[in-house]
Amino acid sequence: MREEVKIFFTAVMFYTRIPCPSWVDHSPDYINKSVRYFPVIGWMIGIISGVGCLFGNWLISPLFGSLFFILISVWFTGAFHEDGFADVCDGFGGGWTKDQVLTIMKDSRVGTYAVVGLVLLFSIKVVLLVELILHYHGFILLIILLNGHTLSRMTAATVIFTHEYVREDELSKAKPVAKSYSKTNVLMVFLFGIIPTIAMVYLTGHWWWSLIPLQLYLVKIVLCNFFKRKIGGYTGECLGATQQLGK
């Protein structure tokens, strides 16, 4: 049980900026196993940012609520996934060969493709969030927002289980995560990932919400086929892009 608690806090430390106990470290083994709690991180960020969204909507307007939702999400994750999305835009937009793509994605500088991609990404998020706020309210809206965070992380995690990690750099911070294929991780990722969807179907009475995981699976197939064709597999940046496009 104590080991499982360490694995959970490792996930919190690795994927968020939420303070963790001092005894939590960057153990590669725990980082490997922490993937099982990736959807749970979605619960946490979804609840925190969802409450912020409800408060912003109540305080000023749906537009402010949507912006507050994004602001809180970015703050508590340290723009971890947005950074991956930006790197993918730069890498695949500016690179022609596998080596070029991987080199550009590793570069910390931000290029035109990244800036344009992030502007469009956040613009689409704001518009869609405003529409959600106008149509749903209270606890149901909170569950819907939580579900987006959770399912998108579940989708990104499944890429690890089905595709090959292509970076050869052992110092890459995503390398331990890339080795996380195990029955326990797979089972827990799907279990934690699907619970909010079940709750959403039950609370709204609309069965078609259950189709969202299938839609995200199709998004994953399209993205992974693109990644595989260009670089032969995925990188940590690709996981971030998958999570952002899935949300």
C-alpha cells in the first residue's frame, strides 16, 4: 500500500505542479508505474479547473469562465501538455526527415508553427467551452469538464501501450513512461478513465455521451498513424499533443 501511495504521488509530481511530500523522488520505476494514475490526474485537474470555470461564469460571464478554466489547467500542469503540442507543431511543420523532426521537437525555442498552433488550439477551446457553459450548468457541467481532462489523458496513455517509443536518448524525461506497458497499468488506466463517462451518462440520461471514448479512439488512430508514418512511433511530445487534441 505504501508503495502504491508513492506511485500515486510520483504521478502528481511528474504531471502537475501540485506540491508533493518530500519523500517522493524521480524514481524511474515509479514513473513507469505512475502512468496508471494518469487519468486520476485528469480527475484532479478537471475538478479544480471545473470549479474555477463555474466560479468565473457566475462572477462575470461564460467567456471569463472558459478563460479561467484554461488558465487554471495550464497553471496546475505547468503547460506540460501544451508544450508537447507546440513542439509537435514545430517538429512536424518544419522537419522533413525523422531526424529533423526529432531535433526540432527537442529544441526549447518556439517557432512560428508552435505559436500559430497554440493560438488556434486555445481559440477553439474557448469557443467550445463557452458553448458548453451556455448549455450545461452546475454539477453536470463540472462532470463534463472533468471527463474531458480524464478521457484525453486515458487516450494519451493508450498510445504508450500500442506504439513504439522512438527516441534513443536515455536521458529523455519520457523514457521511463515509455516502458510502462503492464497489465496492471492497462487495467487501471481504462478503469480510472471510463468512470467519469459512466457518471456523465447516468446523470444526464443521454446514452450518446458513451460514444466519446470511441471518438477519441479514432482521434488516436489518426494521430498515431501520422506519427508512425513520419517518425516511426511516438515521443513524449506526441503524447502531449494527443492529450490536447483529445481534450
